Amino acid sequence: MLASARGVVSPEQYPSSDSNDRLAVLSIMIRIVSLDSLFLAH
């Protein structure tokens, strides 16, 4: 899932000016999703 999410949202799709902000938000969202999946697994 993480690989697919990174593949769908690549930094090349956005201007370099706000790519860092989008990547930061994406990393936070991915962490939340991964934590939710871990809790659901248990």
C-alpha cells in the first residue's frame, strides 16, 4: 500500500515550490494510515 501511494503521488506531478509541503502532508497521512492498519491488524 505504501509503495502504491508513493507511486500515485510523485513529486514530479507538482511544482517544486510546494512539493515539500505536499510531501510533508503525505508522509503524515501515510504514518496515520499505517498506524491505523497496525491497530486493525491486532
